[in-house]
Amino acid sequence: MERRREVRKTRTLERLTTTVFQRRGRKLKIPSLTLNGGRGKRRGRRRGLTRQRISLGNPISRFSVVRNPDYARLWGIGVATSVMRWLETVALGVYVFELTESAFLVGFVGFLRMAPMLFLGAFIGALSDRMNRRAVLAGANLTLAVVYVTLGLLVLADRIELWQISAGAFLSGVVWATDFPVRRAMIADAVPADRVSSAFGVDMASSNFSRVIGPIVGGAFLQTIGMQAVYFLGTTLFVVASALAFSMLIIRKTPATAIRTPTATSSFDLKSGVKHIIGDSVLLVTIIITITMNLFAFPYQQMVPVLGAEKLMIDPVLVGALISVEGLGATLGALTIAAAAQPRHFTRIYTYASLGFLIVIGAFALVPYYWLAIPLLFIGGFGMSGFGTMQSIIVVSSTRPEIRGRVLGVLAVAIGSGPIGALHIGWLATEIGTDTAVLTIAIVGMVLTIIPLLIWRKYLRSIPRYRR
């Protein structure tokens, strides 16, 4: 009899679940253990209590993060700005190429869109640890709405010029530069530590899904209505993003430790962020691969409209579909990561997904037919989602809250190296041809990704710790 009781106890412990008692919006977590052979059970049958059993590690429960009102608003802001970013990537690339017939100028406009990440990312990150992030986010989106309605009116009046398009692209990049050190830092503040992976996974999935609809809509608008439709839609989306930011609650005040003295400078803040990264091997590898990807992987996107027109012989709508299918693969990949990725796999997903994406880019440069490019870029989307999702998770997980904005600012600078890559591939395409240029940067990127994998291979086993 005693032996049977011990067996029952053991089996009960193995079937441990979490019983959540909900009352008036409050949740109390207690273990639903059965002890003493059934005597002394915690049944929790209080008046007015409702019991719900949720299995530990249930993938569906991971997506409950969207019920957080502040996170939902931040997610909405990300969707609005991301849709416009990818919509504009196709429309602007095709429009500039039609105006100038110059691959270099297409790359130059891409450089202007990404330049603020390089020159302003770390500065914005340092300021975000001291300022009201909600105000920064709302003000940036509202300013860009004004710029876009102005550009739309200029196109409608047939008075738009290349320098005006370039200025709009630069200001769009300024708003993009606030995403990492401001909006993503706010996401980390808005959700519990054990939900950070899910929060960034869902955010990245929606961002990638915007790549599915954005390029197609951009190509269709450009072909059927004109560039003014693209700018007017952007105005609407940025107004919505600004309204969502203004409606947010105060998530978290800046820790007192983040504000040292009135004489503390942004230069000191940036140095502390860089020092933290150098002292953490996982963060260092993350930044190195980030720079590599932005120099030698993502610049290929600037040349997709050129390859579509010169090599694949397709119209703007099909160019948009080509980029969209990559976004579809990235969306499915990000959803898979949000539902199933474990902390012990984060660094491996990040590094190997980056390498896989570079391989796909190299293969894309060699593909002569549109119908072959579609499945290839779909597969590449999975690699891109592994890189993009894990990048933010690893950085946020390995950084103390009081310096998180600064470290994310350094990450923004690493991402901001993309403008150099855009200029480089624009020049290279002019010299040796667009397809050869894309193949060249992919090969260089593979080599530069493999090197840190070999040097810091043992650190890929490290599991980032969530620290609040």
C-alpha cells in the first residue's frame, strides 16, 4: 500500500502543471500537486474563482502576449511602419530606375534610407535611456506623415525631383532608426521576462508578413495609380502609428541608475554600450554578423527591381511579388520561432540562419527564370527570419535594463552599416553587372560569417539570460 502511494506521488509530480486562479483580473499561480494519497488536496474551490489549466510550454499560450495593451500598441506601430517600409522599397526602387535608368542612383537612394541608422542610431539609443520614449516614437511618425503628404502633393502636381525623393528617403530612414533603440526597448519593458522571446517572435512575424503585402501593394499602386498613391498611403499609416504611440500608457520610467549626473554625456553612454558588448562574447558575435549581413546580404534588395527589369523581364507587380514571397517565408519562420524556439537554441538559429540566407542570395543571382526565383526566395525568407528575430532577442536578453537603450543603439549603428553596402553594390553593379555584383557580395558575406563561427564556436552553446 505504501509503495503504491509513493508511485502515485511520483507520477503526480511528473504531470506537474500550472493552475491559474483568476479573480477580478488577478492571477495567482500555485502548483496543483496531490499529496498524502489524496488527502489535503488544494482544490482552490473558492467562491468566485475560475480555474484554468495551462500546460507548461504550450505553444498557443506563448501568443497570449498580444493581450498586453501596451505591447499591442507597439506591435501595431511596428506593423504600420513596416508595411510602408517594404511598400516603399519596391515602389521607390522602380520609380527611381524609371526616372534615371541608373542602378547606382537606385543604390544611392537606398543608401540615404539607411544612412540614419549608421549616423544617428547610437545617438538615439543613448537619448532613449533619458527621454520619454513614447514622445520620441509619436513625434517621429507624425513628422514623417507631414513629409509624405508633401511629397504626394508634389508628385500629383508633377513637380517632384530626385533631390526631393532623396530627402524623403532620408527622413524615412530617421524614423526607422528609432525602431531598435526606442520601440524595441519599449517592447522589452512592456512584457514579462519569460515572454520576451514570444513578444519579439510575434513582432518579427508581423514585420515579415508586411513584406508579403507591402511590395505587392507598392508595385500595384505604382503601376495603376502612381507614386502619389504610395506617399498618401504612407501618410495614413504614419498618422495611425503616431496615434497609437500617444495612446500608450507609461510602461516604465527610466531607472535612476541610468541617469548618473547632469553632466553625463551621450559619448559616455555609447562607450558604456560598446564596453558591455566587447565584454560579452555572444553579443560580440551578434554584432559582427549583423554588420556582415547589412554590408553583404540585405543590399541585394536594392537590386531586385533592377534584376527584375534587366534579367527576369518582369513588371513592377511581379517585382513586388518576388520580394513578397521572401516575406512569406520569413513570416512562417518567425511564427515557428515564436512558438517553438528554446533559449539554448537562440545563438545557433541566429548564426546558421544568417549563413543560409547568404547562400540563397548567391543562388538567386544565378537564377535565369522568374519561376525558379520564387521558391528560392521563399526558402531564403526562413533564414532571414532566424537572423532578424534572434538578433533582437539575444541583445535584449543579455543586457541590463538601464543600459538596454545604449546597447540597442550600438546595434542600430551595426544595422546602419547597410548604407555602405547599398552604395557598394550600386557601384559594383555599374562596373561588373547586377547579377555578378549580387553573387560577389553573397560570397564575401559567407566568408565573413564563417570566420566568427570558427573563432567563437564554443560560445554558441551559451544560453542568454533574461534580466529585468
